[in-house]
Amino acid sequence: MKRVVVVVLVLVVAGFAFAGGGQEADDGAFRVAGIYQTAIEEPWDGVIHQALLRAEEELDIQYEFTEQIAAADFEKVVREYADRGFDLIIGDAFLAGEEPSRRVAADYPDIAFAFGSEFGPAEPNYSVFDNWIHEPAYLSGVIAGHLTETDTLGVVAAIPINEVNRLVNAFKAGALSVNPDIEMKVAYIGGWFDPPAAREAAQAQIEAGADLIYAERFGVFEAARENGVLAFGNMSDQNELAPDTVVTGPVWDMYPTVEYLIGQVRAGAYVAQDLKDWSMMAKGGARLAPFHGFEDRLPADVVQQVNDLTASITAGTFRVPIIEEEPVSD
């Protein structure tokens, strides 16, 4: 009889350990799942992926991911990771993934979920984040406003939602702060990853007089390089893709957010929250990419102004405006 009781207790304990996603897996590993709607080559999801690869090396976690998840499969994929008892499930929920990811999170209250979202967190376990890189986008605009010879700038972006609009508006605000004669051409390609469409939009802007383009999406650099036009990257340091074309650009670093989340879950202190601050310059979640070969080509006074603004933003003495209304072309 005692042997039967012992066996039953062991099975109960084992089942509890698996169901409790906030606890470490049976083998002692802390497991994190990455959920991506696009290929990880796409910059937004790629930034999260790179941060989790770094966490795998530095924070002693096990990391698995699934990319290019169709809308119809999103809930199934998230639920499979939850069923397997992962400690943290993190990814991109914008648009198609919003409702499915929140549904699964509600069914697994002991697992920590953190998703890129334009909406708020949901108790008790669904946190949200976004790429709050409007600050370095503003700095890029300051540079563009100084460098343009036509007073016409271009922006090729994804979809006119808050997350994208605030970057476009910040870039324009930065340019106007140093050059009130600026006009800006804005094109939305209608998707997250469509390099041919982005290239076509950039070509049209160049033909309309734009001599610097903010490439919020992949595909712009080819058109810029062919036409001798300078460009700004987005979300990661993209200079190596076109060294003579990409001046700099906003960089999103998800590692501070990932490190914070893992620490909170491990400490048993995780709560649903908006992780916005961890993606901003003050906490190291955003920055301007290095100038690389443009270091000596940019006017010294422009570099100094950017450095001074960077210090002021980081210290909290200068606030970049957050404008999320859809911008229109001038």
C-alpha cells in the first residue's frame, strides 16, 4: 500500500512541475520560447531573436523558436510551447497574434508571456513591449536635416500603426528642428517584410527629389545605392549591408528587456506589465548606430549636436515627442 501511495505522490509532483510554467523544467533548465510571425531575417523579430541568442550564452537558458508563423497557426504554436511547460514565452503579437496569444496566456496563468503589442498588459501574466526607438529616430532626423541638399527627405515604412507612426514623426521632428524648410515623402508598403515594394517606394521618392531616406523597412538600400542617395537603417546596425549608403539609424536592443524578464521569472517576482521603459535610451534599450565610415565625413558640429542631444535624452532633460497620428507626405 505504501508503495502505491509513493508512486501516486511522485506522479502528482511530476505533473505539477510540468504544469507550472513559471518553474524550471524537470532537468533544471530555464526554457524560453520565441514566437515570430516573420522570418528572423526581418529586423523587428530579428532583434528579439538576437537578444535571446545572447541570453542563451550569458544567462544559462535553453532557447527554442518558431518563425514565419501564419495567422491561422499562431494560437496552435503558442499553445504547444505552453503545453510543454516553457518558463517564458516571448514574441511578436502585432495584428494577427494579439487575440490568440492572449487567449493562450489566460489558460496558463503560471507561465510568463511577453509579446510585442500595441495594447496593454493583461493580468496576471501577459506583459507587453514595443520598439520604443523614436529617440534615435529623432537623432537620425537631426542628421538628415543638416545633410539634405534638396530639403526633401523620404521615409519608407511598414503599416500606419502607432509603433511605426511615432518613428516616422520623430524622424521628421528631428529634421524640422534644424531645418524648417524640410519636406518629407512618406510611403507605407502595407506589410512587415516586402523588400521589392520598399525598393520601389524608395525609387519613387528619389525621383521626387528625396536625397536621404529613412529605411524603416528592408529594401530601400538597393535603390539608394543605385542613385547615390544616403539612407538611415532601422532597428539594428545595418551599415554592413550598404557601407557607403547607410549613415546610421535607430537601434533597438531587446537584451535589457530579456534580461529583466528572465530575472523576474527566476526570482518568482514576475507580474504583467508594460515593458516600455526597457526599450528606451535611458535603460540601454535604444541607441543610435555607429557612424562607421561616416565618422569623418559628417560635419563636426553635427556630430557634437547629436552627442549633446543623446546625453540630454539619456539624462531625461530632453524629451523626444511621441506623435502617433498617421503622417502624410508633404
